[in-house]
Amino acid sequence: MFDVAKRLLIGRARRSEQLGDTLLPKWLALPVFASDPISSVAYATEEIVLVLAFGGAAYIALSKWVAVVIAVLLAIVVTSYRQTCHAYPGGGGAYMVSKVNLGETAALTPPPRCSSTTS
């Protein structure tokens, strides 16, 4: 019963050979793939504010320096992404970069996941 309802709502399952030609429309792909970096930025800001709140007024004076450090780190990340895009114009993402620089075993090893994220 569940399989019939699933096939009516979603459609038939595709074979692996057919999935290579499948592209998501932009209206769906952007929110799906952009949510990870956006949530990372939101969680980082939340954690910084939480630490500053627990520290009280003593740490408020450090907030400007924390903002400067965050801006520098952001500039480093942007520069790194730009260098990666220039070094690997064909794409491939983290897998390709890891495979070339660290080997196939490291490239196939999944990164650790935070306990606060759900799969």
C-alpha cells in the first residue's frame, strides 16, 4: 500500500544510469544546497553571542576585536574558495580537492557531523 502511494506521489524510482542526467531546478536547488553554509553562519553568530553573554560586561569590550577576527577569517575563507575555483575549474568540490591533495582514501572519508545537525 505504501509503495503504491509513494509511486503515485513521487513517481517511479530511477536507475543509477538515469540519475546523471537529472538536474534540480534552481528554485529547489538553491534552498537545498545553500542551507548548510547559511545555517553554519547563523550557528557561529549565536555561539559568539552566547559566550559574550555568559562573560558579561567584561567581555563586551572584546566584541569589536571578535568582529575583526571574524572578518579576517571570512576574508581567508573567501580567498581560499576563490583559489580553489581557479585551481579546479572543472568542479568536483571537496572530493576532487581532497583526492588530488590527500589521496582517494581521504577523499572518500566523510567529514564528522555536528550532533546538532540532523540528516
